[in-house]
Amino acid sequence: MSPGTPAPHAIDARWDAGELGCGDLVLELRARLEAMRPGQLLLLTARDPGARADIPAWCRMTGHTLVAEQHPVYQIRRKEN
């Protein structure tokens, strides 16, 4: 690991959302995170171009933590409550 590279996080679940757009993407994302335990990490692959803006905004609005993002891959930690 090179200096400045964040430490890897343990992935608890993975989901390839393919080309799902904003509405369907966030509805399914919500359901998947609700099925996980607080603090667990989801590795999401979302190829829709709108995901670049939608995923960070959705995380801010819902309280889930966007741990890492490099479109099309996002790491989201489920909120504690």
C-alpha cells in the first residue's frame, strides 16, 4: 500500500446495480442497507452516470456514510440506528 492510500475496509455485502437509474437505484439501495446490521459495509457498483451525484447526496440525506467512491464503485457504511 502506498503512502496516502486509505486502508482497505472489510466488505460485508456486494451489489452490482448495473445501469439502474436514480429512483430504482435508491429504493433498492435503501432495502439492501436496511437488511444489513448497523456499521456493516456495502460495496456498490452503479454504472448509471447520475450515480456520481445521486449516491453521495442520498448518503448525506439518509445518514449512511459514503466511505469511498470511485465511479462506478461506492463503499457505503450502514448508519448506526
